Amino acid sequence: MTKNLNLWVIPLLPLIGAAINGLFGRRFKNALVSAVALLFTGVSFGWAAWAVWTAWPGSGIALPHIETLPFPWIVAGNFSAPFGFYLDQLSMVMVLVVTGVGFLIHVYSVGYMGHEGGYYRFFSYLNLFMFFMLTLVLANNYLLMFVGWEGVGLASYLLIGFYFLKDSAANAGKKAFIVNRIGDFGFLIGMFLIVQHFGTLNYDSVFNALKDAAQFPVDPGWGWLTISAICLLIGATGKSAQVPLYVWLPDAMEGPTPVSALIHAATMVTAGVYMIARSHAIFNLAPHALELVFVIGCLTAFFAATMGVAQTDIKRVLAYSTVSQLGYMVLACGVAAYAAGIFHLMTHAFFKALLFLGAGSVIHAIGGEQDMRRMGGLRKKIPVTFWVMTVATFTIAGFPPLAAFFSKDEILSGVYASPHAGHLLWAIGVITAGLTSFYMFRLWFMTFFGEYKPEADLGDAHLAPAGHAVAAAHGSSGHAASQADDDHGHGHSGVHESPWIMLAPLVILAALSIVGGWVGIPRILGGHNAIEHFLAPVMEPSPGAIQAQELVKNVPNATEIAHEYAEAHPNAAEVKTSTEWVLTGISVAAAALGLFLAWLLYYKRPELPDRITAKARGLYLLVLHKYYVDEGYGALFVKPLLALSTVVLWRGMDQGLIDGLVNGAGSVSKGVGNELRRMQSGNIRSYAAWVVVGGAAVVAIMIWLGVR
Amino acid sequence: MVHQVLFIVFGLICVAGAVNLLVQRHPINSALSLVVVMASLALIYLLLGAEFVAAIQVIVYAGAIMVLFVFVIMLLNAGSEERTRGSRIALFVGVPGVAALAGIVAWLLVHSGGQLGGVTISSSNFGETHNVARLLFRDFLLPFEVTSVLILIAIMGAVVLGRREN
Amino acid sequence: MDTKTFIIVAVIKIALVVFIMLTGVAYTTWLERKLVGRIQNRWGPTRVGPFGLLQPLADGIKFILKEDMIPDNVHKGLFILSPMLALTMSLISIAVIPFGETITVAGYTTALQISGVTHADGLISDINIGLLIILGVTSVGVYGVALAGWSSNSKYSLLGSLRASAQMISYELALGLSLVGILLLSGTLSLRGIVESQSGTWIGFVPRWYIFPQIIGFFIYLLAAFAETNRIPFDLPEAETELVAGYHTEYSSMKFAMFFMAEYVNMFTVACLASLLFFGGWHGPTFSFLPPIAQALLPVLWFALKVFFFIFLYIWIRGTLPRFRYDQLMAFGWKFLLPLAIANIIVTSLIVAWGA
Amino acid sequence: MVPLSWYLVLSAILFSLGVFGFLLKRNIITIFMSIELMLNAVNLSFVAFANFWHSHPAKLASGVDVVPLSGHVFVFFVMVVAAAEAAVGLAIIIAVFRTRETLNVDQVNLLKL
């Protein structure tokens, strides 16, 4: 008897919370609003934990555990999409991450948003987001997942545009939504193809069907399987901000910081990776698609990292780092190391959320200032935040004991081992790792070391106006808002540590980002890679990836098999362990190099960066302006679209055709009327003439008929 | 032979009267020429054996309607027509129309002239009053009554229109 | 009987009848002036010839010799045409009036009627719509009067002609309808046929004349006829007191004479018609002892007597009755005579239908 | 024996003259008279055909044999209609003259009396 976990409670609770806050929030006091929000999210987290605990593998409940609600949702002919919930190892991880990190961020935002306007609105949106994310994660078919997918897009739009009075925020929200929609378009096409070929969208039936290789052989060329995989990939790039459709994430920083933390670091952006991981069976049978995946992943990782280096806004740096880390995850999925990808996703959720919340706390501390050049020397003023940020920075850079070291290493080794162009990708990966640690430590040094210079002139004209305006605008709103409750004078003099309600989640996250990695310690370092085994049943290896598995990973049942294997193939193992060590060493070295450079440029000799930028003017500008991608898109798509719609649709069609027709009909009848009016001249003899002509005509016709 | 001579004579009188109707400037002259036309038509009817119709033609047309016309012309005494430039349409559309009409009819008559037989001076009491009367009051009784109603309405109309608004 | 002889006979008959008619007209004028004179207790013309018998001749010569003056800005054509029109229209009706049975002269028998035709089998037939023709001609006769007044371009004559034509049009109706009674009884439109149908007698001595069954018809006819000929009670058009001479004011000499003759010929026509339709035409007691030629002419004598009676009636009435006012005249015509005539027709047709 | 077509030609000529008068004349009464002329032309053809059917009995398409005298009856009805029309027409002409002081048809073009 499979125990009924009624999983539907988990997403429903945040929905109820959102409804209550949304409908009655205006009349509630802030405390009550936050109480409601926290209560429902907390209970949902508890329920999820209980559900995961009861359904833990080996606890008698067969995974994947599917529960479908009784009432039908969409039934059309033989196609039906029920309200079904799907719990297996992958969704367990995701549920825990989403509810856990989500709850912590809720707690944090109680403090952070305390003195902002529209408090109840913020929390109802946040709860709404939780509802949609949980639906996405727990759905048992692509359609319900798509509902979550769109819902999450909506929530991100609402939250990015929270300060809707600011044009830039509204535009950013709009941009995020539109870019996501473009991605969703691809996802839809993919779903259509799946429906066409499988007749259903339910995961279990699709993946079981894919198992028998006879009916669905590996798709060598560009068959429909590859196409559908690519379409799913497009959806993922849209949602997880990969190369072509990443432009919305940096602008999404317009929203309040907890939003960026929750949505643009921990949960929403990972949806794409989750989707790829979830539909790994499809991708495994489409090698070309996989190639495309890891190409995009690698590109995104590298470029985002380079862009991150030149940013001066603290949140933008973190945004680009998110994009680059997501690039890593997609790269992992690309080389069929899905487990590694998910592992990195989990650890990333912890330290990236921590980084964002830390940055939020910093911004909160100095009264809303986001530009790093105006920060400095905050080490002593906000010590707790400093230590928490230090942990996060060292984690993301990839230093050994911390979480990211393990997950990133997993990915790099997976990449290294992958048969097609593994070594090149690995090289790029390591360079990106170096860059990542460089710009993180740059941020670290600029924010916490040196002296506090609130009035630093941001005179560098070449800075993108948007950024500048944003900072100023946000600053003012921040000032205004903080002015409201911050009694002691102008913001800069009153640098104060954030209240404990904000610091507690930071500390927890810091602990998690330290501990998080230990779950997946690789075999060579003594661990038995628990996360790997945990996810293995979900991620049965694709044919293409089997060699990689043998090279790097042993079979699921613990180290003894590994040892036998090692004896059986000594050299493979040898090669394997020695290369393993080498890889790990190189990645740590890259991280250290990044630290040293950052220390050198931003602590030791702060004037160096200006000299370097002066020398490599062109390159610096290029990077600063984010390779002119936004402008490119604008010119390539937006302007022609606008031109098309004004010239062709509006002027040509609407004005010319439709109005033309309508007015034309009017003027034609007027003209005809005018002509005929002359007939009624009152001149009797003209009437006579017409009568005669008529008579003649009738006679002629009759005769013609008669004679004929 | 006599029939043809008489027909041609009366026909010519008819046409002459009709042309005179057009040519004359003063309506009284054209009215009288119309009376001549009607009288000659009455005679042609006699040729065709239609005695009753001829008599009625004389009494009703020549004797009543034309008298009415002459009476109105005398009463109004409007003088002869002045040469106002008439509507061009009448000339450019009407005249060709009539020409076309006449042409068509003439063509038809010439075309089918052959098949139609001749018309003889009927000696028998063909068009006598009692034959026409029997037909009129038996087969065509309803139209007869309807025309009487028509006449009644015409009389009322004439009275109402003719009355001087006081 | 070939056409040549037919034409000769016709010409002779026409000449004879016209001559008799005109002299009759002339001497009617004399008779009228003598009678009116006697009525008004004076002698009338006595100077010219014994008892003024040559007076008509003198008048004739006078009319012929007088200057034929045509006033200017007069519609010349119509001015001259209208008297001729009046005279010819009135003369035409004589052609249809039968005087008697037949007469054989020099072995050739012919009907005593201008338009009468004697067939080989002795049957006499005349125009079978004679009455209609007379009605037609009288209605066309209106033109003469109307045009005369209008063409002489003077107020009085115009007013006179308008009144005359209005009067004649209105009374024409009554005239026509009054005769319908007789048609119902006789069943034919030809005058000879009507006269034939009046031969014989009712209960012995009463002659079968239509005067007795159609007494109302007779009176309507008489009044309408008087109006048609513009004679005294209805002679408003040329009422001397009001319109100088009515429509023939501007006329002089011969044209005036024509109008005058036209009027008297009309009187004669009316008289003949009355005697034909109501007094049985030439039917009268026949005396066997007369020689054949006299025997043949006796009916004509009867007919002449009856006509003379009516002419006498005309003149008698002229001498006694005053003139109608115009509205009385019109009202009498439309509101009294016409309904009466229609009533008469209805009654007669009921009797005939009941009889059949 | 006169061929029927002569009568029809005469009728056509009279009719055309009537239409010409109807078109070219400017005096309302003259126009009215030309209409009467047209009606008379039609009457002539009726009577001519009546005589023609009398001497050449024929059957209608529906099998009913043609009644020769119907021509005369029809002429009778035409006359009645013409009389009615003349009466009303002349009354209108008088009314027009009373307000317009002219009988010229070109001046009477205000679509009301």
C-alpha cells in the first residue's frame, strides 16, 4: 500500500498564504502579514521534510511516488493531463532546497522589507512564487510543470517590478517576462512534439516508453527527438538565463534583494536545469542536443564570468556570477553528469542565496548604496555580515573544505572525462573558475577593505547610464525609505549592523554552504559521494555516458566494488585516481590565483585597475558594456519589430486597408448618391426622355426575345 | 380598292394633324389639329367596321375630352409657347430613344409584314353596338365597374384640385 | 343600282333637303318675329311683301351686303373658321333624319332620308347608329361657339363663349341620358328603326308613340334641347342685356348670319328629333282615297306638322319665359335634370327587364 | 383589302409623333395632348387587330380562341382612362397655372405646386 503523502498540501499552503496576504493584507499590520507568510511557508517546509523523510529510499515507499488528485484537469480525447504530483530523489532535493531556502529568505525579508511600502504585497507575491515553484518541482507531467514554469515567470515579473513607480524596475520586469516567454515558446513546441509522439505528457509513461530502444533508438541525426530536446533546451535557456536569453537576469536586479536571492539565485533560475535533468532520458537519446547543451553551458559560464569582472554594482556582479554558475550546471548536464549538475545546483542555492542576502545586508547597512566604489572598510562596521560574506566568497571560489569545491570539482571532472572535446571544455571551465574567484574576491576586497568613501565620484561617463541611474534612483528611494525610520542623520554616517532577524538566516546559510559540500565528497577524498548514489536511480546513465561513468564513477554499491574495479582495470583506475588528483589541484590553484590577483589589484595597489583599464581601453569598454548584447538585441529584434508594427501593421494594414475600406465605402455611396441626385432634377422633359428610353429598351428586349 | 384610297386619305389627314400638333406654337391650334386627328381616326374606325367605337371616339374624345382641353386653354389663355431652352437630356436622350423605338417597330413591321393578312371593310354587323355591349356587360363586367369607380375618383380629384383654396 | 345612280340620287336628295331646310329656317325667323310680335301685342314685320313674307329675303340680302369687318388682334383663322364650324356641324345632323318611307320618282324608289338606302328587296336601311351620330355632332358643335368667343379676343365674347360651352357640355349629358329610355324600348339606335317601333297602336286608338311611356324622358329631352340650342330660357350666352351679344358680338354680316342659321338649324334638328323619337315620326292616320303620289307624301306631311308644332313651341316659349340666371341654369342642369334622367333610365330598364 | 401592317405603321407613326411632342414641346397642355395622341394611336392598333382577328380567327396560346371584339372593349376602357386622366391632369394644370403663372414645363421644376 503506498502511503498517501497528499503532496498537494505542500504547494497549496503558500497559495493560501498568498491569497490571505493579497486579499486582506492591506488591512493587516506588518507583523500579521509576515506572521501569515512565515507560518504557511514554514508549515509547507515542515510538510515537505516529513514527506521526504517518510518516502526516503528504502523506507518501503517505492520511488518515484506519484499521487494524482481525483478530479480531472485537462481531458481531450485520449490525451489527459491530470493534477499529479511526482516525488522521487530529484524532486526531493529540489523540494527541500526550494522550501528550505525559501523559508530562510522569508525570514530575512521580514527584516529587510520592514520599512518598505507595499509590505503585504511583497509577501503575497513571494508566497505566490513559492506556490508556483513547488508546483513546478512536484508536477508529474510536463503540462503542470509548465503551469508552474509560467507562474514562476509571472511571480518574477511581479517581484522584479515591485518598485513599479521606478520606470527601470517596470521595464526590467517587462524584459524578464518577455525573454522568459520567448524561452517558454520553445518549451511549448517541445511539449507539442512530445505529445505528438508519446500521446501523453506524464513523466513516467514518457520515460518508460523511451526505455525500449527498439521503438525509440538513439537519434543519430536531427530527428524529431533531437528537435524536441533542443526545444526543451531553449525553454531552459530562457528560464535559467543561458547565453542567448540571459539578458534579463542582470536587469532583474531592480527588484528588492531578497527577491534576487530567492528567485534569481536559488530557485527559479534552477528550474531550467531541473527540467533538463528531469528529461535526461530524452536528451540522452539525442547526442546532438547534448552537444548543444554543453556548448551553451560552457559559453554562458565563460562570458558571464568575464562580464562579472567589470561590473561595479554589487548586485550585478552577483547576477553575472549566477549566470556563470548556471552555465556550469548546464555544462554538467551537457556532458550527462546530471547528478553533478544537481549537486552544484544545491550548493549554489546555499552560497548564492547567502551572497545575495549578504549584499542585501551590506546595502541595508549603508542606506541603499549599491555601487561598490562607494563601499569599503565595512569590515569593522558590520562584522557578522563580513564573516558570513567571507565564508560565501571562499565557498564560491572553490576552496577545499567548502561546498562549491566539491560540486564544481564534480562537474569539472565529469567534463574532463566526457568523450567529445572534454579536455577543451575542462580548460575553459578552469579558466572560468579562476575568473569567478577573481571577481568574487574583487567584490570582497572593494566592499570590506580600504576606507569607506560614500561620496566617491562615479564620474566615469562611460559607465552605462542605466546602471548609474539605477544606483542613484535606488539610492534615493532607499534613502527616502530608510530616512523614514533611521533617525540618526544621513545614511553614510549611520552604518549599522543589520538586525538579528536578517543575520540569523545568513548564519544558517553560511553553515549550510560549509556543510552542503560534504554530502558529495568524491571517492578519492575518502567520501562515498552520497548525493551521487542518492540521485543515481533517477539518472540512469545514458549509453553515451557509460564510458564516462566507468572512468570516473564507480557502480552505486559503495567503495568495495570500486576497489574490485580498480584491480580489474589497474591502469584505468590509476589513470583515474592520478588524473583526479591533478584536476583537483589545478582547480584549487586557479581559485588561489584569482584570490591573489584580486588581493593585488584591489587591496595592495588600488591604482593598478585604473592603469590596466587605461591600457586595455577597448577590451575594458567591451566587457563593461556587456559585449553590447542588449544593444544588439535592441537593434536586431526590438527596433525591426517596432518598425514592422508601425510601418506595416499600423500604417499599412490598419490605416490603409481597414480605414481605407470603411471610408471608401462611405465616399463611394456618397459619390453615387451625388450622381443619382441629378436625375431628380424636377425637369419633366428629362423624365419623359428617360421614360421613352426605358420604353424603347423594353420593346427592343421583347422583340429580341420574341424574334429569337 | 375604295378601302385603300379611303385609308390613305384618312391616314394622311391623321398624320398631317399629328404633325401640325407638333409644329403649332399656340396650344389652341394644336388642340384643334388633335380634334382633326381624332375625327379622322373615327372615320378609320368606321373603315374597320367598328361603328360603336367610332361613335364613342367622336362623342368622348372629340366631343368631351378635347372640349375640356380647349376649355382649359381658353380659360388659362397662357399664350403661345416661348422658346425656353429645354432640358438637354430630353434632346440628347429622348430623341434618339424615340428614333430607336420607331426604328425597331418599323423594322419589326417590315420584317413580319408578309405573314400578317389583310384587313377588309367588314360588311357584317361586326362592330355593332349590341355585339360590343353584350361583350362589355357580360365578359368584361368587372373591368367596367372598376372603370366606373376610376371615373368617380377622377371626378373627385379634379374637383379637389381645381377648387380655389379659399 | 350601281354607284353612279346612287351618287346622283344622293346629290338630288341632299340638294332638295338642304334647300327645304334653309328656306324653312328663313321662314322660321319670319314666323318667330311675327309670333313674338303677336305675343307682345304688336304686328311684327309687315312691310316687306304681303304680311312681311319677304322679310327673310330682305334679311338675307342685308347680311350678304353688309361689310364683313374683322377686328384686329383677333385670331384670324379661328375667327373665320368658327361660324363655318357651327353651321356645318348643325347641318350634318340633317343627313341622318328620315322624313318618310320611300318615294318612287321616275321609276326609281329611294328612302326619304339622305342617308337612307333602299335595298333591292324594298328593305330600307339607314345608319344603324344614327342617334349616336347626332349626339356626336351636337357635342362637336360646341367648338364653334367656344372658339368664336375666344378668338374674337374680347372680354364679353370670351365670357359668353365660356358660359355657352359650359352650358352645352352640361346639358349634353342630360340630353344623351334622356334618350336612353327610348333606346331601351326601341332596342335600336337607327332613327328609322325607332320610328318603325312606334307604329301601331295600343288598345285601338292610342298610337304607340314613345311620348306616352317616356313622358319624363320627353320633358328632360325638351329642356336639355332648349339648353343645347341656347334658346330663350337658357340663352344666357348671347343675352343682350348682360353680354351685348355673347360669343358672336364681334361678328358681322355673313359670319353673324351663319351663327344665326346654325342656331335655327339646330332648332330644326331638335324639333325633328323630338318628333321622330317621341311623336312617331311620319306615322299618322292615312286616308285611302288619296292618289298614290299623295299617299306617298302623306307621312312627310305628318312629320312636317309635328316639326312645325315643336318650332311653334320654341317660339312660344321664347316669347313667354324669362331668362335663367347662370348658377340657376347650371344647378338645374346638374342637380335636377341629370338625376331625373338617370332615374328615368333605371325605371325604364326595370320595366323592360320585368317585361322580358 | 388593306394589309394590317399599314394600320400598324400608321399607328406607329402617330405614336412616335406623340412621343416627339411629349419630349419636345414646352407647354404642359401640349404635352398632355401628345399623350392623348399616343393613346389614340394605341386605340387604332387595337381596332385594327380586332378587325384582323375577326377575319382571321385564331387561338391564344392557352387554347382559348381570340374574341375579336375584345379589341373594341379595350379601346373603350382606354378611352375611359384617358378621360379620367384628362380630367385630373387639367385640374392639376389649372392649379399649377394658378401658382406659377406659366405653363412652360421647364419653369415648373420645383417638385411641388
